[in-house]
Amino acid sequence: MASQSSKIFVTGSINGQFQTVFEKIAALHAKNNFSFGIIAGDLFADPLSTTTEDEEFVTALIDGKIEIALPLYFAIGAFPLPDRIVEKLESNGGEVCTNLYFLGKRTTIKTSEGIIITALGGSLDPNIIGVSKDKYPPFYNEDDAKALQEVRSTELLITSQWPFGIRSGSKVELALPNPVEQSCIADLCSTLKPKYHFSTTPASFYEREPFFHAPTEAAPDAYPVTRFISLAPFGNPHKAKWIYAFNLDPQAAPPVTIPTGTTASPLSFNSKKRAAADSVPFSRFAQDDTHSHSYSSPHTDRYRPSKRNRRAPPPAPSECYFCLSSPTLATHLITSIGSDVYLTTSKGPLSTAETFPSLPFPGHMLIIPLTHSPTIASISDPESQRSTYQEMRRYQGALNSMLADRAAGVLGSVTWEVSRSKGVHTHWQYLPVSAELVRKGLVDAAFKVSAENQQFPVFRIGDPGDGLESAPDDFFRVVVWAPESESESKALDEMGTGKENGRNGAGEDVEMKGVGDVDGKVVTGKETKMYLVLDDSFRFDLQFGRKVMAKLLGLESRMQWQDCGQSHEDEVGDAEEFKKVFKAFDFSLEEE
């Protein structure tokens, strides 16, 4: 049977003025034919300021003398319900009168239209032990919020308090004092992924930009979108919006691509990543620094700036092109989101979809930590710092596995990173390369010769790792990998080396790394790691890695990312083609 859209409205607090409001709703219903309505805030007046007239209205409501034109559901707000209303609800199965139904403090219901509504009313009270037993007091605890997560999905989420961090990455201003935000509400919204999340504010209206949730194992191609809306009370002095009407089809599938105008979920940082990001000390960078869609770190410079060109502060997470909470993030390039790291195609890629015949996409990728930090070593939380580095390596290995499978040993890879304490948001750039060039030592040599020509220090063999153990403060890292050739595999087996180590064409020690499973077999290969220490003795070009690879691959005309712009449609197409091929190797799809 074909799905059908329902017309719904939600209001803010009524505060006892329900007779006037119900008359307005009846007039609106006559013109729009709503399926039902929801009162997200307080239906009844504050008991501390209740008047005789308020009591008379309650009596008229209980006696059925106030007509309600369509089904209305009301939630618990900041105030307790009148005693007579509680008695009526207890004796009448949760119904005050015809067409007026109590949503409950912690509840999930499914309407006759097939729309699931989940509600958590009242204010957080940490003194409540366990899941609260009382249905009517306007208080809940974290266990109540966790209990609702078992619902797994909902169309409408109604909460009295805001989710923590909801305004992160939003350009929408809220002039009045910030409402109370709770982490458990953020977790609830992240879990349920509602189409709409409604809350209330004392005197203002707030509608955030829609935000998308990352795909899950159950729905690897879906990007559920949530719209967060907070309504003002009826009759507020600022004449802010108190009612919101919309159409909703409960059967509508979530989008399979990230919709234009959305941001990444601001609630994804409601964890250790948020604390780590907030604690990052910002430094300053030089006047010739850039922080653009090139997906390269700003061009930092430790030389003393002139008084005319003072260094500006680096962008905050909400302004950073690499932060998921930033509204400027090119979300259509994102191809995978892990626990601490995400993966994107490159803006202005060095390679094209024709560069590597075995790949239907450019293959120039970025491996980016979720935490806003200039270096991996400067991530303040040790556990997050460790897990971020490990997951970056895991993505690198998964990409290598994909190349080994797709290119049948023809392609290797180069990964490079500029790690500088005066940077903005660290990341790794990953690029396929001919495996034969790697095996002959020509990739290593290209970096060394280019460094020598520019009078840089000599490359050191090894890897700074996560940057904590005996690593320089600033460095340029290169990791070169090629899958093991058949002759190498046979020779190593005969020598009984166990594929633990070997030597490259330049006679340097390299590690033999298993990078994943392809058709049930462990993929191994040669991996060379080297790094260049960066200091004040020379001026380092942040495009050094790209320029070296451009010359090596004969792509000198694509040396500058600005010269490699694509249409939005081509960028989306490349990202989608990559996701199709990478899906079998994307470990993030295995983890909720």
C-alpha cells in the first residue's frame, strides 16, 4: 500500500491558556485538516501562579465543556500537572477528555497514522535512582533517557530540555540565554535519529539547520536527517513562533546521499572527542597561511611576521573545514565515519578517474581525525590520542587492502602528513601509485631528491608514530607501501622469514605488513616509513608532498589543487563510486 503523508503541528507551552489556543487550533484545522497535534511544553499554568480562572478552565476541560477539534497529545514540561488532571488520567486511561491525550513522561506511542512519537518530559534530576517509577512529576534521570534508546528509531522526539551541543556548527543565532542542555538527551537523539526533534524555550523560537547522522551497519547507504526545532510559548512578549506545522510520511526512506544544506550531526561530539576538542590550546599562524578547501594544512611559517601583517587566530572547530560540526564542511565528499576518524575524497584531487585504469575514481583520499587538533600528539586525552592514531592506520590498511584486491598487485600507495604544532587540523593524504615505482625505490628517491634540491634536512628512516614517544615536535611523514609481488612472496617463504621484514630497492630496511583480508587471504606488502624534521632553519612548503607526487606521476599540470576543481556532480559521483568499491573493506560499517 502506498505511503501517505500526514499533516501535523506542534506547539510550545500553553501555560493554561488552552481555551484560547484550542479555538485558534480549531480554526487552523478547518483550513488544513491536520491529522493530530502535539503540545511540547506545559499545557497547564505554573501551580505557583494559578488563578481562580485557571482552576475554572481545568474544571471545564475535565467536564468536556471545551471542544477540541482533533487529537492532541500533550507532554510534561517544567511544571507538575494539576492534581485533578492526574486523577482524571489515572481513572480514564491517560485521556483528559475527548481528543486530549497524555504523552507521558517517558513514553513511546504509535499513532493511527503509523507515526512513532517518543517523549521525555521534565528536567534532569541526578538524585533519582534507577528508572523513575512516577509517571507524572516533571523530573527524569539518565536511566530514563537510556531506557528510551531501546526504541531504536522514531519519527518525532519531544523533550523538555535541549540536547547537549545542538548549537555547535550552527549559524543560527539565539539572542536569549542558552536553554539547559543535557548529554543524555543528545545520546537519545543520536540513537533514535528522529526526523524531527522538538523542544521548548521560555521566550524564543529556534530552528537549527538540519543535520545528518552517519550510516550504520544496518543501513550502510542511509543518511538519516534530523530537524531540531524549539518553540516559544503562546502569547510570549517577543511574538516569537509558538506553533510549527509540517507534513510527515513515516514510510519515507532516509536519503542515500547527504542532502544539500545539512550539517554533520553536532551530537557526534557528545563524548571524549568533545572534551578533547574543547581543550585544544590554539596557537597562531603566519600571514601567508591559507585554510581552504584544498584539504591541506595552513601554510604555517615560524618566521617573525611584520607589524603590518600580524597573524590571525586559526579557525575554531565551527569554522574549520575538517570538523564534522562545521557548516562549511564539504559533507558530500565524506565516504566513511569511524569512531575517531573519518575518510573523504580530496577536493581538487591530484589524480583523476582516468589516472589509474583499475580504479573508477581518482583515489586521492584524506584520513582525518574527528578531534580538532593541529597534531596527533596534541590531542589532550591520551586514550583518544592513541585510538585516533590506531584508527588512522586502520583506514590506511583498509585502503591498501582495497587496492590489492581491485588492482591485483599493480598499485601501491603513498601516505603523507604535515604535523605542525602551529597547524589547524591534522590529517593524512593518501594516494595510489604504481607498485613497480615503489618496489624500485623510486618513490622514496623522489622525496629524498626533492628535499635535497630544496636544501631540506635529510629524511630519517622510521616513523614518529602517534607523536608521543621520542618524536620531534614538527615533522613531515611519508609512508610508502606496495603489495608483495609473487616472486617476493615465494622467496620469503623459501627463506622462512615469516614476512616480518625485508629490504627495498634502495637497500633500506622496511616492514612487511599485513593490511587486511582479500578473498580470505592476508594481504602483505612492503612499507617504507620516513620523516623529515621541521624546524626554524628552513621554510617548508606545505604542498611538498603533492608536488613530489605530481612530478613522479607526470601530473605537473595538476600540481595546484585550485587548478583541479570539479563540479559538485563530479565530486558526488567520485565519492559514490569510491564507496561502492570500498564497502567490502569499510570496517566502520561493522560497528554501530
